[in-house]
Amino acid sequence: MTRGGVGSSPIRVDAAAKVVGEAGYPADRVPPDSLQAVVVFTDQPHARLLSLDVSEAEAVPGVVAVVTAADVPVNEYGLTMFDQPVLIGLDHTGRSEVRCDISRWEADHLAVVVGETRSAAQAGAAAIAAEWEQLPLVSDLESARRDEVLVHAETTSSNAYYEMVIRKGDIDAGWDEADVIIEGRYEVPHQEHAFLQVEAATGWVDDEGRVTVETSGQWTHEDREQIAHALDVPDEQIRVIYAAIGGAFGGKEDMSLQIVMALAVRKLQALGIERPVHCRWSREESIVGHHKRHRAIVDARLGATNDGMITAVEADVWLDAGAYNYTSTKVLGNAHLTVAGAYEVPNARIDSRAVYTHSVPGGAFRGFGGPQGAFVAETQMNKLAAVLDMDPIELRRRNLLREGSIGITQVPLPAGVGLPQVVEACVERAPTDGPRVEVEPYRPVASLPPAATALRRGRGFAVGMKNVGFSFGFPERCEAEVHFHGGAADDRPDTVDIFHGGAEVGQGNHMAILQMTADASGVDVDRVRGHFSDTASSGDAGSASASRLTFMSGNSVLGAVEEAEKAWQDGERPAVGRFRYTPPPTEMLDPVTGVGQPNFSYGYMAQSVDVSVDVETGHIRVDRVVSAHDVGRAINPALLKGQIEGAVVQAHGYVLSENLVVTDGRIRNPRLSQYLIPGIGDIPTVIESVILELGDPAGPWGARGVAEMPYITYAPAVVAAVHDATGVWFDSFPLTPSKVLAALDS
């Protein structure tokens, strides 16, 4: 039996180094002769650049170079569409469709100053002289929808630049059949990723002449492609390496320092300077300078019969993309699919739009549109249960999607639908009217204990589903390479090398890859050596996002090991196997009807949440969370449990305390002292992870993704629990004490 293979929980290979502080993060890995770089933000939510003078900056003692738009061969980038300049400037080469003299976001990049020291670079940055013409602001969704000012007037005729629709059944007949109609307007907020390690990168020219950037991200090959496009060179002339990554959650999926550091290296090279250059953002620069979870407004209607059968769903989704698209079109797709819930819906009209504003861009964040859509769908269902005076779990039993069900996009769901099972597993631990788990006496952090008569307790429930893997026809793939080393053909390998591009962003992915390689190869895990996240040695693994990496990397490893086995039997030493896994195809939805197969796999989850509410202060404590998941197969049960607990805690901050203040295109609280993520005394008292291994027919060893799933259902479950405790519904959050108290007093 393979030691440390699939289904076991060996200690992760990077654990010791991270615990004792030996792990090398990008901010730590600074060569001793490095120059220091500072990225200059425009600090202009909407303005036209009239003049730019960097001569005084270049004259500052210790300043080595100033990189401007004139140094960018192709001044555009974007993961899903090229709509953002790399640097704002007056020098437009004609190689970009994006107008480059207009700042549409306070953190648009104006220049990169390279100095002998960071203080010299900062002094150079302060000496840059820019003259701006202020332009009218579109600061939020309401003003953007009026289209009086266009954020991208050169390329769009409306700020609502991307739309998706669903037309299923006969919506008018659905409303005619409904005995009860639930209506609501829901608002969901921005959220800051707040990863422990801020953005940092070092650039240099490697021994083979490649412009090299070592940083932290979520997809080395996408980073390389974006850099190569901007520098107008073949991909092979760029190398991207990931050092240890201190958290990402989608916040490092897009560009921050990757392109500008490569530009700095190239300019230094042109000046005859062969020295590495390093840049590290402060926490304030990080909060201002990277994208956030999308804020959104959703108008929704839900119709049902008196016995709880859904007859119709309508929704208008307005997603604030901010100044640039980033991954908004893809996030919108997930919200579009989840706003109808995990239910049989016979009649539907859903219109979803991504909208430009002069605000911080929205982008990837754990759940990727799912939390926004599920908050609407599940709160609507919980309100329906209350109006019908029906057990919310029984209401869901009557409407849940099942094996063979036709989904909201009018095609059968991929095989392996585990919704009924996760609901029953959750209910077994926490039935609607079941006893509450005894917890320590309620006491909010840094406050006096409440009066016993002020406490109200409640239980809430939510269920959901989310895609595993990229959606809507994206050419999904994942590559792996395996080397067997050893003796005779009838022996097993002595050691195995795995080369893989999958990013380790804290989730334990590299450990899981080692375990899957060991299991597939028939060797103990301590005989497997991993080589990860370097475009010079690993193939394209795709992104560490979309709950895809275990599913995709596992299948790529299985294929590579199979190829290595063939070479081994043929006597090759080392025996090398290379494999590119391609999952079942997906489709773009029909633009008129919304028909199509958007995903090849889903994860399924159900959550029950118990809360205590102090009605005199508005404080909420979450006493217990039961989080049930069909994971297909647990590759490493300990890491899996950590992912469930971590997602719950992160969602907890989203719902209860994290309040990013963005007005007039500016983030007003760009420090962790002002933006309150949960501390150890704030998180749920008890989190129970319920793990079902029902098996995904297409997954490696049956595994399916889980890292985002606990996040999806948490907000509506908390809101339902607060309603159960107080009788008050909340259609927006975070549920800060002042917000709760105001609602209780109204």
C-alpha cells in the first residue's frame, strides 16, 4: 500500500518552512545587488493627462530609470479583454486599441521609478510632474446606468457593456400559476482579499536571456502571456516563477507587478544595466491597487404554489465591474447561473449585466460570483418558507435539482448531482427545530456580557452549487510531466519527479499533487519530488481558481503517470511521461435564450448556522456552523477540512464585519486598522465539516473541487438565522452592530 497517497493526511511539504519562517516569499527573495522600484499610481479616478514631466525625477540622486508609457510596446492588457493601459501616458504607439491618456481608476499606473534604494525611488516618484484635466465621475451603479457619462466612450455605447440572458419556459404562465410571490432588491458589497502577503516581485534577465519575473500569482502561463503581449515578444522570451505565496483568494489572478517589473528589466537592459530590480507594495498600496469582490444590485422575484413548488424566477443582476473588465464577464456568468438557485425552475427570465464605473475594478474572489447570486436565491427561498409557514428544508426538498435534472440553462446537469445527499447530511446534524449545541456564554469581543433577556437565538439554512473548472466554452486544459527513476523494468521506480505549474496559494495543492502522483505511481509520497510553478520547467496548468486545481491536476497527473509507465515498461531510464488533460467541453450560452452547457462539473453544499443576537447592541455571534459537502473523494482529509473552515471564516467577515468604503471612485479605508477582518475572537465558535465522498464520474479518484463551496451559502444562512432570532430580514450586508441595531429599532 502506498504510504501518504490519496485519502491520507501526511503533513504538507511546505508546513515546517512556513511555521518557522524559512519559506521564501517574493518580498524575502531579494538579491543583494537589487535595485528598488516604486509604482506611481495616478491618484485620479477620472482625468485626462495633459502633460507629464519626469526630468526632475530622473535627476534625483540615486534614481536609475523612470519607466513611462513611451516604454510600453503594446500598451494594453486584460485577462478576458484588452481594455486597460499598462501605463497612463501621452505616448500612444498605435499598438493598442485602448486610449492611454485617460485615468479611469485611482490606481491606474503612471510610471515606475527605479532607484538604488527604495527611498531614492520614492523621492523620484514624488518629483514626477503631471498635469490633469478633471473629468466627470461615474462613481456607482446608479449613475452608471444613466449613461450620461461613459467610462469607455471610445469602445462602448453604454456603461452596461456585457449582458447575459436566460429565457426558460413561459414566464407569464409561471406568474399566473403562483399563489405566492416574493420580491426584493438585494445589494451585495465589495470585499478586500486581505491576503497576508502583499504584492511583491523581482525581475532580472536569466542565463538564457529571458526577461524573468519572480512573484506570487495564480497562473504562471497567463502572467507570461500578458507580459509577452505588452512587451511584444514571443512567450518563450519571458519566464515567470512563483515563490511561496501567502494567500490569493482570486486577488492575485490578475496583473499587479508582473508587467511593469518586466518593463523595468527591459529598460535597464537597454541602458546597459544588468541588475535585478525589486518592488514590494505596502498594505495601503495593495488595498488601493488590486481588484475586489464585485458589488452588485439584484432585483428578484420568486413565484410558488401554496404547497411550495416553484413556478417562476425573475432577476435583473447589475454587477459593478469598476473601471476595467478584469474577469467581470466570467464572474457575471456565475452570478447569472446561481441567482436562480439550485432548484427545478420551470419558468425564468434572468437578465445580467456587467457595468463600468470609475471605481476599483471587480475581479476574481473566492466563489467568483456565486456568493452574490446565492445570497439572492437562498434569501428568496427562506422568505418564501416563512410566508408559507413551511420548514425551509422541506421547501428545498420539494424543489432541489437531482440526478438527471434539467438546469436553468435548459440542459441536463453533469452526472453526479449530490444536492439531496448534502441536504440530508446537514439536516441530520442540524434539523430546523433541533436542539442548539451548548456553547460558552455569549460575550462579544472587548465588550461587557449582555443581559440574558437581550439575547435572541436563531438557526438558518442554505443550499447551493458551484462550477468546478472554467466555464462557457473556455479552452480548459492542464499539463503535467512525470519522470520515473530507478532500475530494472520489473521493479518500481526508486523516485518520481513531478513537474507541474499549479500554484500553491496556501490551499495545499502541491501536497495534493505529490499525493496523487505517489498513488498513481505506486510509490510512497516521500519518494516523490515536486517541481512547481516555473514556466521554464512546467507546462500550462491553468489557474489556481474556479475550484478546479485538484480536479484538473489530478487528471493530468494520471495521464502523465500512464505515459511514464509505458516508457518504463519499454526500458527507458528515466521514463518520462507528459500529458495534457482536457475535460468535457462547455458552451457559451445562446445570447437570446440562454441555452447551453456552461460547466462540466459542480460541487454541492448545504449549511446550517446558529446565531446569538444581542438586541440591545446589535452584536451577532455565530455559535455553530454545520457545513456539508460532496467532495467526490477527499485527497487529503485534513487539508480539505482546513479549506472548509477557512472558507467559512472568510465568508464570516464578508457578512458581518468587512466594510470597504468606496466613494467618488476612491477607497476611503485602505488599512487593516480601518477594514475589519475577523480576529480569532470573532469567528464562529464551532465549525463542523461534514464530508461526503459520492464521487464525480469525471474526477480523478472521483474528486471534485471544494475550496470555494463553503463560501457560497454562508451569507444567506446567517441572514436566515438572524431573521429566525429577531423577525427582521436583511437584504444587504455587512451586518455590523450599528446596521443591525438600526433595523431592530425601525
